[in-house]
Amino acid sequence: MEILGGPHYAVAGAGESHGPAVTTIIHGCPPGYRIRRSEVQPFLDRRRPGGNKHGTPRNEKDKVVFLSGLFRDDIDQLLSGSTLSVEVDGASYQTEGYEDGFTTGEPIAAMVLSTSKKSGDYTQFTGPGGEVRPGHTDLVKFHQSKGFVDIRGGGRSSYRSTISDVVGGSVARILLREMFGTRLVSSITQVGALKANKRLCDVLQASSAADQVDAVQRQLDEAEIPSVDTDFASEAGELIKETRKRGDSLGAAVEVVAVGVPPLLGQPLYQSLKVRLMGALGGLNAAQSCEIGSGMDVIERVGSENNDPIRHDGYQSNTHGGLLGGITTGSPLVARVGFKPTSTINLPQKSVTKDLSDIDFELAKGRHDPCVGVRAGVTLESRMAIELLNAVLAYQATAHAGDAIRLFDR
């Protein structure tokens, strides 16, 4: 069984790229926290296809509907927004989803419909003689499933499956914000060979104030692509545009930072938060690398340069990226994830059919992102939030239950 997080806070999803809907089940959410659908929707808006001019031309509205795990005495307010309607055997049925309620401690269920589908674009991949897209899961998924695989849009391997990541992560970040004031932000730092000169971790290093984080997020939302380096964002946007015209694709690096992170979360070895974060972030679709803190740069340093000085009020720098021995220090949590170029491109390539006959492959139809990193930030934030909330609940489930989570006197 595939889940994100766990065992204390866990997110499970179901649904294929061109299926009717993507559904999400959230387990372990503590009771008593207010969840408004309107607070979750903006995160899905950042993830959705069609939400950025440099992404896929597929345009889904991706409106989330909550179906369980929320309640309030004011039933009218609980049911004040979403309406569900289906037609089965010629009869229509209608009901209401949850719009604004408090978590009950029971599993939270959510659904996002898929309405912008062109399933006919994928006929060239059908059956044993179907063609294989280089870089995709077409070949391995076909044989793993003994041929019983949904080939439309990549099926379950599609980036569309990350809707569940974002729904579960949005609920987690609402709780983390209420508990500790934790905020999560991401910024693109590289597209192809083009690198940003400004890093998000430097911008947010000195402060975790909510107004500063909100200001940074507004800047990211208004940029050509979501990067704190506006000059880089403009250049990268042009590079993506030109690469798309050539029928090719680009890789990218995305930095994700959590500020206001409580210290002492995680374990030193097999449940190290570093292990879990590198797995969760580095395991995202198309991710090929994950670095914590200064990452690969530390190789060229000596210890006297790399160690972070400590005073009574905390760490004076953050080479360690908020984790030491897999345990949070209270400094901003910093990770950088590298994404490969989008596998689906409009150029001829050498490939095979699913029964392993050699072919010269050329894409007949399809819609894709020329640079997957453009939409990846909110999903990375979501996965980090899920792991952080799980670590908080694990801490509270131990002998520390009821203790304030603190390290330095600040």
C-alpha cells in the first residue's frame, strides 16, 4: 500500500490521469482544527494544469470537495458551498460536500473531478504493440501489470496523482500554522543551465514572520515563473518558451523552505526526518535528486567553514538546513530538489513497442509541461508539511506528550 507520511498522519490517494476523479483519504488528523475548503483550494490552484502559461495546455479547474471527517453544529455553514450531482441509470442524485468545519479525528475524504480529458491522444500506446515513450513508465508498468494498465495520460504515474499530496499537505500546513506558526514556501533556482543568483533560504534566513513570508509568496505568485529572483524568472520564462517551440523540454531545481519549524522532531537513525524528507521530496514524479541545507556544496568545504556557530539564542547560520542527526534544530528547514526534463517531447527518439520491437518513436498527440519544475513547488511544500506534521504527532505520542516543543530561549 502506498501512503505519504504515516504512521501518525498519513495520506492515501486513488485515481488515474484520465479517470473520473482523484480521491484522497487523510488518516490521523487530530480533532478540533478548523478546515475551510476556501483555504485549501488556493494550493490546488497553484498545482493545477493550465494555471501557468509555461505549463501544460491541459486546463483543469481542480475544485476540491470534502466528503468526510469535518463537522460543526451549524450545519448550514458546514454545507454552505460544494454541491455534488451524479446521474446513474437515468436518475439524478444530488448532495452537498463539506465547506467549513472542524476536524473530528476520523478519516478526511476529498475528491477532485477530472473534466478536461483527451483520451484519444493515447491510442498509439495501446496493447502489446503499443509504443513506449522514452523516459516514461510505459514499458515497466505494462509488464508489471501484465498488460492491465491505464495508458491514458500516464495513468496512475501521471503528475495528476499529486492532487492527493496537495490536499493532504494543505490540511497539514493549516494545522502546523495554527500550532507553531509554521509556513512553507518554494522557489525555482535553476532551469536548464540557467541559475538564479538569489536563494529563498537567504531571503527567509533572518525571520519567519508571517508578514514577510506572505510578501515573498505574493512576489512568487506575480513572477514569470515562481522564483524570488525576478531577473532569473524572466530569463527562465523565455528559455522555457523557446524550448517548447523546438519540441524539447528542460530540467529544473526547486528550493523548498519551511520557517517556524519546532525543534526536536524526528529520530536519529531509521526514522530520521532527513531520511523521510529525502524520500518524500526525492520520490516525487520526475525528481532525480534531493539535497538538504547546503547540499553538494559542503563537499568542497572544511569543517571550520561548514559548522554552524551556536549561541544561547540559536544557530547563527544554517548550513545544516534545519536538520542535525535527522532531528530538527528550529532553524528553517531547507531542501533543494532536482527534476529531469519532461519525458514527453515532440522530437523523434529511438524506442520500442511494449513487445520489445525496435521503432523510431514520434509523439502523435498529447499535452505536457515543457518544464515540470514550474508546477512542482506546491507539491514539494505539501510533502514536507505531511512529514513535519507526522513528526510532530510522533513527538507528542512519546513521553514528551503535553510538553512544549522548544530548544532555545526565544
